[in-house]
Amino acid sequence: MYKNLTIVLFLVLGISCTKTNPEETELLMYQYPDLYESVYERNGDKILEFTSSNNSDQLKKQAWKALISTQVDDIPSLIGKVVFDNSPEAWASLWLKELGEEELKQLHELWVEKPELRKGIATVLGQQGDASSLDLLLESDDAEDNGTRFETALAIGRLSLSQELSVEQELSIIRRALATTGDKIARGYLYGLYRGRVDLSSESEQELMTLLENFYPEDRSTEQYIQRILMKINTDKALFRFELNEFEFMDVQLAIEVAQGLGRYELTKHASVVLNGLLDHVNTNVKIEALNAISANQDDLNGELDKAILNKIGLIRGVQSNLRLEALNAIQNPKKYKELVYELSEGNPYLLPLKYDVLAKILTEEEMVGLIESDTESENRLVRFFALQELNSWWGNTSDSVKVIQLPIVQNLVKTNMKTADRSMIFVMGSLFRDQEIIADSEYSLFEDLLSRFNLPEDIEVYQAITSVLKERFEEESSELIDSLSGKNNAALNQTLRNQGWEIPEGESPTTEFRSPDWKRLTWLGAYPILVIETNKGDMKIQFDVLNAPATISGIQRLVKEKAYRGVPFHRVVPNFVIQGGDIETQDGFGGPDYVVPTEASSMHYERGKVGIASAGTDTEGSQFFVMNQWQPHLNGRYTIIGEVITGMEVVDRIVQGDIIQKIYWQSTW
């Protein structure tokens, strides 16, 4: 009796010491594990059983979200279940499914007949719709609730990217966007015009300029959208919306938008003044984008800003090395600063691409090849990686006359590295493998030897890169090899082969072996734990959503406990898009942990501050994460969201490639 009492007391005390409430504990300890057995199998029928009304609301939501990344054979039946449930998560399960004409017609009819379904239908049509979908949405009256209005606006914005717009449709979108009082809704309507490259009609341009006189967006993201659209139309008018002294203190995202626009669109006589102001901005990424714009237009600027670039950035010792290198790359003639280029790039492999860019303007072609050759022999694998990446880029951009002279050296470099390079290096050499001058048509065996060094699924990037080359150059010789590869039933590789044009029979792929979550540990961690990331640019705090992505977060929890993230860099930074880090293996974006977790997609939007997990395709996620600089709805449903930054977004805006995680730990909430 006393023994049993002890066990009961232990269980009660154990649960009371967790950071989840009883309902969350029940989910994580008893309900989620059953659901995830079906998720690991990617069994659509079994997952659908968890969406029944007999289960808790949270379990049903998680099951619907699991269906986003799970194949379902009977789409009409799935649509019927989605309509009955009518939750955001249920509609999200249709986002990535292949809908035929009949399914789209059904959704169009439901839009007309059942207005209460329109919010969900809009989210599907935005991703799956066609020209008739766009017509239907534009003909509809504005909904009363803002949620439906926003999703309808975004669906129209997304469809305007994929569908050819008439003048009437352009005018309708612009009028709707600038008539709304909601910034978020305006962004939805303008999304296609913001991201698209198609020029507006003269009527639409005039209407936009007229309506803007009485449109005052409060949200900076809406201001960004309008700024880019205007810069496509008339850079001068776009810049005249601001006082010249505003650019130095402008919001970071808006300033980057202006700088990128000046690099992308035609310069005006006021551009140099604006760029000069942006060089004084406090944010490093704004300065980098301004320098990139100057570099892209150096012929037009004719060295006009060189003195300012050197005095403000390039020759100032207190300025960080990457920014100084960007400055030297932006001036018209950096030759006299050759030694400074070497000095600034010393010891940081992530500065090598910048170093190569500057030195390409200083060194002879022979000297440039010699530099690359020397770096490919480095004992530092990151140096070797960036050197081979540069070789690939340099060869693609150099003249035929230079190629004739340097061909023997490049041939030797490529063939030598085919025997020793790791998967990251092989991937970035893709264009070199396609060149018949470097690898002759008679040398197919080199690729067989290369692939023999790598394994599936660990090195799938190598197979994906090389099979593309084989399809292009050695289709007949490699047919037997391709058959043997497809016979390994790797779902991701076989899909890649089909996309490349290989005839690969459909077959049942083996179930991926996923890492099982530590459900007990997750209940201790809590439903919404906070992770503190200390970087060399400051600290940020991320609030995780364990109930949304338990498998992913369980893996991250283990890596945090093992201190695997310490010293790991942010290897990829795309201003106004994402910062990405967490490659605990190779630190170049091609590595990860010793496990794989399933994709845990959701119906949430990829807003500014959301934190997602990088992926090479469904069910390939691991340790790499990214933080959004701004809203990017085209990512919705395609990647796992693990949480969002609650403090430190100013740090996210400051991160540049090569900045590192110094310390990472869970914030105590006891």
C-alpha cells in the first residue's frame, strides 16, 4: 500500500513541477504522441481521424496542420471535411494540395453560396487559384469583418503575381488598397504589385499618384510597399516624398527598401544625395545596401561619392571589417588599398566573397586564379568552400579569351576537388561541371566516382546537383545509375529526379526515421518557453510555441542543452528578408544535426519577427533556423514556425553574415 502511495505522490509532484497546465500536459504526454505516430508515417487517413469532433480542439488543430504537408488521395472528400470544420487550420490543409478544375469550381461556388466560408476559401485561392478566381474575388463586395477582408485582399495580391492583369484589374486593386483604413489590408492588395516586376499601365500609374495624395499609411511595411512601387514608376517622385535629412534617420526596413531601389531602378540626379545620407545611417545593413547601390551604378556616378565613402566608412578604423570592405568595393578604383583589403579580410572566412569582389578589380586574371588556387588548398574548410564558390562564379563571368589561357589550371582544380571536396563544396561547383571544356564528354566516369564518395540521405544535395548535370550532359550513359538511385526510394531525391526530367516511376517511399520528441522534457519546458540568444551584436529573446512544433522544439532543446549552438554563425543574411543560422555542422548552410524532424507547418503568417526552420524539402528539418525581417506570405504553410522574437528585433536588424551566437539558454520562469 505504501509503495503504491509513493508512486502516486511522485506522479502528482512530477506533474506539478512541469511548466504546462493540466490540459497542456495531457496533450503532450498522451494525445500528441499518438497523433505523431501517424505524422511519422505521413498517413493522411490516420491523421484525418484525429480531426473528428471526439478530440480536443488543440489536437484537432494540430492534426489539420499536419495535413498541410501530408499527401491525401481523396481531395474532394478532404474539401468536404474542411468545409464542415471551417477552421483556419482546416483550410490550411488545402494550401499545397493539387486542386483540379473541378475542385476550384467547387470553391468558387462555395464562395458565392456560403459567405461564412470566404475567409478560409480566400486563403486557398490565393495559393491555388486561377484567372477566374481573381475575377471572382475582385467582383466581391468587401466583407464586414477585417479577417475576411484581409485574407481576400492578400489572395488578390498573390494572384496578381501569377495572373496577367488587365488595366481594369490594376485600377481596381489600387483603388481598393488606397481606400482602406487598414494598413494590413492595404499591404495584402499591394503584395503582387510590390513583389512583381511587371510595369503598371499609364492609367494605373496616374491613379496611384492621384490617390496617394490622400493616403497616409501608419504602418512602415505599407510605406515600404508604396515606396518600391513608386520607385519602379518614377524614382524622382518616390524620393521627393521625403526631406533630404530624413534618410539618415529613416526606419531600417524603409531605408533598405530605398537603397535597394536605387540599386535596382534608374538613378536620378538626386540619387547621390540620398545615397550620401544613407551612408550616415546608424544601421550597418542600410549602409551595406547603399554601398551596393553605389557599386551597381558606379559608371553613372563616376566616382562622385568615393570621397564620402572613404571618409565615412572605408578608412575609419573603428568601423567593422565587412562594412569597410563593402566600402572599398563600392569606390571606382580601390587599387591603392590592396593591402588594406588583405588586412581587413584576415581571419574571417565569411569576408572572403567580399575580398574576392574587391580584388577582382585590382588583380590580373592570372593573379586572381592564383589566389583562388591557393585558397582551395587551405586547411580551413570554410576558406576552401568560399574559394570553390568563387571559382564557379569567376569562371562563369570571365571572357572566353581568358578562359583559354587559364583552362589547364581550372581543369586541374575542378578534377582534384571532385576527389576530395565535401558536399557543400561539390554543390557550389555546379556550373563548372556543366562546362565541356573543363570536363570532356568522354569523362563521365568522374561523376560516377564522385557519387561513390557520398551517401543518401545525408548528402542528398550532392545527388540533386550532380543528377541535374547528368541529365543535361550524360543522359544516356547515366540511365543505369539513375535507375539504381531511384531504386533507393528516397522521396526527396526521386521528386528532384522527376523535376529534372528523368522518368522515375511513382512508388511507395520508405518512412523517414524521425527523431522522437522527449515528451516529458517538453512538459517541463512549458508550452511557451523563452530562449535567450546572446550574439556579438546584442541579445534577442524568442518565445517558442511548443504546441505548434513539438518535434522541432524538442530537438532544439537537446541542442541547446548540449551547447551545440555556441559559436555558430549566422551564415545567411538577406536584408529585408531573413537572417539564418544554426548550421551546427558545416556552418555554411549545408549542415545540420544527427537527426531529422518532420515538417510542422501551420496556418500562421510569416510576419516580421517570426522564427522558422530551414528546409531542403518536406520532412528534412533539423537545427537551422531563420528570423523574418518583414512579412513574407509566400512562405506560409511551407516551413515550420517555432515561435517569434519578443525582444531584440533591433538586434535582428543589425546582424550581418558571420555574426555569431555567443551563448544560448532557456530563460528561467520559476
